[in-house]
Amino acid sequence: MNDSQDNRSLSDNVYTFDISSQRCMPETIFRGMGGSNPEGDMLDVNSKYLTYNGTPFLPVMGEMHYSRYPADYWEEELLKMKACGIQIVATYIFWNHHEESEGKHEWTDSRNIRKFSELCAMHGLFLYLRLGPYCHGEVRYGGFPDWVINKCRIRTNDSVYLTYVHRHYEQIFGQVQGMLFKDGGPIIGVQIENEYLGGQEHMSELKNIAISVGFDVPFYSATAAGGQFDSIPEGEMLPMFGGYPEAPWAQHTDPMPPSVNFFFSHLRDDSNVGNDLITTDLDKRGLNPPGIERYPYFMCELGSGNQVTYHRRPIISADDIVSMALVKIGSGCNWPGYYMFHGGTNPVGKLSTLHESQSTGYPNNYPILSYDFQSPIGEYGQIREAYHELKLLHMFLRDFGERLAPMESILPKQQPIDRMDKDTLKCVVRSDGYSGFLFLNNYVRSQETKQIGPIRFEFTLADGEKLLFPQNPVTIPKGERAIFPFNMPLEGGALLHYATAQLFARLEHNGKHIYIFFALSGIQVECALEGVAVNNIETSGNGEVVSQHEGKVILSGLKAGTDCLLRLTTADGTKIEFLIMTKLEALHCYKSEIWGKERLFLSESDLLFEKEQVRLLNKQPGLMDVAVLPAPPQRLLFKNEEANVCIKGPFSHYSRIVKKNDVTVKASALADGILSYDGVQHEVKQWSIRFEAEDFDQCELGINDIFLLIEYEGDFAVLRKSGEKELLADHFYTGSVWEIGLKRFMPGIMCTDLLLQIIPLKDPSAIYLERKPSTEGQSIASLLNVKTATEYTAGFHM
């Protein structure tokens, strides 16, 4: 491989990485961390990564606030999160959701943290409690009850305050007692406080209180962005960082410049996080705090969306979310924790609304009810595009995280000059000095990137050798991102030198090792292998070229699809298969252990895995189908009748027909009215909305939910039952369709008139909007369209 320099003529643009430097071994730096459960499973942490039973562990954490979602549907939502690859569920415990009036504690219904914990345990999900006492989370006074604010000096070592905190922590522990990891439960950690700059003494005091009431957990953590690292007691808590696609809390209405979060870097801080509250050391924001290199790179607020404020209403895309996640992992993050992974709805208190607003001294106004956050799973459980994109990334981390976690993050010689540089590819390597993964990103929010190439990549390895690939230079399309493996050991002594397709999953079946990839749009698939003879490779015969170069077997011209299967046999007879799908096919993939082993599923429906059943959710009635690899041990049933089955490539396809039973809706204009919202009176345009549904039986019709889709122009809108004051839903206008899930209001809502009120938009220039309606100097409040989308459900079982 030393002669790779002679091949430079194939491409003038070679990105070079020196991955030869000595690796730093992980150290034990934390005191009182780690722990085991009664089954003997052990969790621990070192200076680089987590371990599970002594093995490197790179988990995915996603935030869902139980008190912001109806308890009747928690289980379904947790199953959605698990199907996407979430392994740890994080949740805030908002004090004022549980003790709005002093001494009157509420732990029932949607405030039942024990039930939520039990559901996590039932479905094999770890649980991470963010205890507060200050949480923020866009809640009134950051979660403090009003009575606490009025009776003591909060967030200090004031004895009165600490007495109240001790009692609050005792209440929480009383609800989850027996649910800690050491008891065989799901709770593996607690976060202390949030966004705190007041010093280590108070943080130590809070941790001691948590331990004294019973929180003996493997991990204790604190947020570290924006100067908070200095307030974390050394070696006592895991510092957790954050970063978001946008900054709707910023106190202006101008477009944001390209964010550092879309550029590979070893800086862990995002200068925009909390800049509405944390204003000290502004000249140091975004810089790594001194000493942070001794700690692992973990995140608890990897922004998988943004909550809109009144004055800033960005639209967050799947590209925003997924590109940022890939960049952070490539940059060295070994614990991605998403905030929010699942949106929700604020409960309304008995004494006040519980949302955050300027009336509570906060710089920004938020909706009273909606906390959708534009997250991968929305306020009403709707699964969005980002969910499927992230699912691929999470499958990769689940199957290859053990290999990835100990690897260092190494930047190339060629890096973007600044955030406006569109000509230099953003890339980084995670490597152990010989093998690893190449991360690429050619997407930046709010910036029109351009294709880059043709290019190749060269690595100087720990033994001094060089690896240059691919043989045929590639062009990276604008907006694309990828993870390519290189020098990856395979079974039977074989080696994958590289692949220009993204590896995302691995299976074993009947003694075969199956690696699953997807091809990226505009990038030719090329694989180089060692330890596999040409005459031992079987392909699907779709136009590929098999050649040899410098002792490697090169496969190129591969046409991705579920029939693109490479069968390899090593010298010792080990069987290996490569399945190379299109990205569209991969986006419909799921992986789950069911019917006795891990299986790959392919379906255009959203899938949930309930015990021994695969449940499908689909807004397109008709054919409900699922493909399975490897095939289940016996034919699947649908409502206890055999499903239709056929074989396509390596997959067994099962299908049944589901009848269409849509619900229609009619909107009628009413006279103008008055709305009181968040203490302010507004003149509004009004419409009556009525559903046309006779003898509606949701279960009998195979309906999981019905979504009301409202397309309008205005400032913001609210929905309520006619003649009632209580709001059902609210929405700040962004230009996107307003989706409202009706399941939680059924069946009564089907025979009730609804009142839609739209507040006119008077001055679009006073609000940051990515999709501004044309007002022509006039206020605007118009209903453009209203319809429903029915989500059907069906299940396949053995």
C-alpha cells in the first residue's frame, strides 16, 4: 500500500488523515459511579465511554416528559421510541406539576412516574431521571412551584430552600423506590439541577441530598454548556453538553448564521445554548472549558428539534436533526441524548397555566399548551421523517457502538476555512489507528451547499502504511451525509478495506454473518475486500464489476436494492453476506429481537414490536405488508388467519388488505370573536368544525388515531369545543400544517362542534418566520384548508 502516492493522479482532491498517533487509554476518574443489578449486569464509566458488563457501550438516549403526555398512551409511545433505537428514556420531573400547592402532591394519571418507570422496565428501556429542582424545560419558573419562589432563596444553600428540596426529592424517591438499577429496575442515573452557574458547593449539596433519600444509581450528571462546567464537582458528576439546530430563544428576529453544530469539531460547547439566561463569560462561550479533555464527551441536549417562541419560529427539518447528530457522534460524542425526542402538551395547573412566558420573568413567550418541539415523534405521537433517518444511525450505533466508542475522533488536514466555506468537505474519522469509520457531512442549515468532488481519502495508519480509497473517486452531493467503514475486520479472517456505502446493521442466521448497507444518492458503491477470493464471491448479477488491485478484491458498479446480495466465502469456509439497499428501502427498515432471534424488517408502515406481535401503523389504507429477514419459523397470522406470503430476494413478505374508513370534516365561517390568551385579549376570526362520522367505533374500524390537519395563515390559532373555555390545542403559526391527534379526545369529539379561532398576523417583520405569508400591509387570518388523516393499525403474529 506504500505506492498509494503514485495513484494520486486519479484524483487531485485527496483528503488526508493522520491516524497513526498513540491512543490515550481510558482512565478511572469518577468517584462513586457504576453499579450492578441483581442479575449481575454492570454499568460503569471511564474517561472515554460507558461500559456494560465490561464492554464499551454507546447508548442512545431520548427525552420524553411523561407529565406532558396522556398516561393511557405511554406504552405505545415508548414502543415507538424503542423501535427507533432509543435505549435510555430521559425525563424531567417538574416540581410544579406534582406540588403546585404546598403539601398537596399529585402522582396519579399523567403524573404517575412509577407507572412510567414500570413501562420502561417492561420493555427493556433504561430510565434517566432529571430531578431538578430547577429543570427549565420551558415550564413556569423552571418547574418551581410559585409557593417555593415566595418562601425562600431558591438555588442556594439557604436552609429553608434545602429543606423543601429534601422533601421534594423524598417524594420522588417514594414513587420510584424499588425501580433503581441496583434493585433490578430501569433507573440508571439522575441529573442534578440544570443550567446552574452558582458554584460546586450547591451542586454537591444537592447530590448529597439525592443520595441521602435513596438515589443510589450508577450515574450522576449535570449540564455543562455555557460555563456550567465550572460548577460541576470534579469527579462527582458526568458533564453533559448540548447543541441545537437553531436558537429560537435568541433575542432578535434575524436569520441565524450557519451553526457550528454542522461542522466537525472537538469543541463540545454550543455558544447559543441558554444564551437567553446564561450571560457570563460571553467571550469564552463555545470554547472547551479547561480540563474537559479528561472527561468523556456526553450529551443530554442534542437538539432533535426546537420549540418555537413567539418572536422566533424556525422550521426544523429532518436534515437539520440528523446531520447534527451525525456530526456530534463523528466529533467524539459517546452518549447522544436527544432533547426532545418526543413532543408533548403542557398540563394546565389548578392555579395557573404552567408554560413559560414573559409574565413569569422569562425573556420569551411560548404556547400555553403545545410543546411539540418539532421532534422526531410529535406532540400527538406522529412519527416524522427525522425518526426514520435517525433510526438508521441508531441501528449503526447499536450494532457497531462497541467498536466505535473507544475510537478517537481525528480531523483531516483539509478543513473548512470558516462557516461560509462551501468548497471544503466537512469530514472526520473515528479510528483506533488502523480501522474505523469516516464521517462526511455536506449539509448546513440555512446554507445552500454544493456538490464536492471528485475526491478520495487517504489515511496514514499506526504501522506507517497508507490506505487510499476509493479506487474510483466519488462526488459528494449537496445535502448528503454518510458514514463509511474502513479496514473493518470480518469473520473468518476477512477484512473490509472500505465501502462507499453506509453500514447500518448486522445479523447472524444459519451460520452466516450478514452486513447491511445502504447506497447514497449520487455516490457509486465500491467495496474492497481482503481474505476473500474472487472465485468465492457470488453476486446478484446486476452489472457489478469484480477485479483485483494491490491484493484486494474490488467490487464496483453495484446496483443497490433488496436483491443486491453479495455472498462471500473466506479461506476457512466462513459465510459472509453483504446486503446493499437503496436509502429509501433502508429508511423503511427496523431491527428487533422477536420470535427467538434478531430480525430485520422492511415496511412502508411504521412498526411497533409488542411481545410476539409486529404492529403496523399506516395513514395509507389498503395493503399492509411487512418483509422479514430471516423468515419467522412459521407463517405469520393476521387476525388469526394466515397472511399472504411471498419471497422477494432474501426477504419473506407478508401482507393483508385493510379497509379504508376515513372520517370527513367540514368547516364553516362564523362571526368574528374575542379570545383571551395568556392574559391578553385578541380579536379573532372564527370557524366551526364538525366531523361527519356515523356509528364511529375506532377499534372495530382498525383505526389507531385520526389527525385533524389545519392549514391556515395568521399569528397563532387555538381549538376548543364550542361553548367551552378550556383549550384543546394551540399553535404558533410557522407556515407548516397544524396537526392535532384526536385519539386522546375520542369518542366524544366525533359528535361535538369545535371552535377554531385564528388571531390575525399584523406585522410579520416582528417575527422570525421562514415562510412569511404575503400580508400586503394588511393583517391576515385565513383558513386555507382543513381535513383529516386516518392512521390505521394492523398486527402480524405467529
